[in-house]
Amino acid sequence: MSDIGSQVREILAFHLGIDGSQLSDDTRFQDLGADSLDVVEIVMSCEERFSVEIPNREATSLATVGDAMRCVEAQLAAVAAAQLAAEKFSAARPASRTRRLRAALTAK
């Protein structure tokens, strides 16, 4: 089991007051007695733990433990891709005219 999976299971166990080792990927939140408020709290805890933002449209579609893990993994991948793109963009961007002028003036 991945570290993300174990952390998601830990969050579920905490909020639902159950043993996390009993959770499988296909365990449904409804079968665990989770209502919509529980799911909102679980999503908020996942967002805080993993420093991601889970869109409401995705949060409302979560039905199983596996759904929650895949959602968190997808959000983490999206954040990593955005950071990589930002780094590539800033590295590839030519120096601005002001910076080139300042560099030329301070070089003398």
C-alpha cells in the first residue's frame, strides 16, 4: 500500500471511528455509515494533509476508499506538474529588458 493510501485510510479511520486496517479500496463510504458531512470533513482533512485542493465536483463523486486515494494522487500529480511547468517557464523565459539594462549598467 502506498504512503498516500495509508494516510487516506488513517484520515478515514479517524473521522469515522473505525480500524483503518479493515478498509479496502472498494469499501464504500455509505457502508461505513459516512454521511455527506463526514465526506466533507474527510475531503478537508485530505486537502490539509496533502496541501492540495479537491474541487467540489470531484469531492461529491467520491464513493469508495479507492476513489479518495485516486483523487488525492491525481491532485498531487497535478500540483507537481504545475510546479514543473512553472519552473520550466521561468527558466526558459529570457531576461526582461529592465534586467538586461540593469545588468549592463552595473557591469561598467
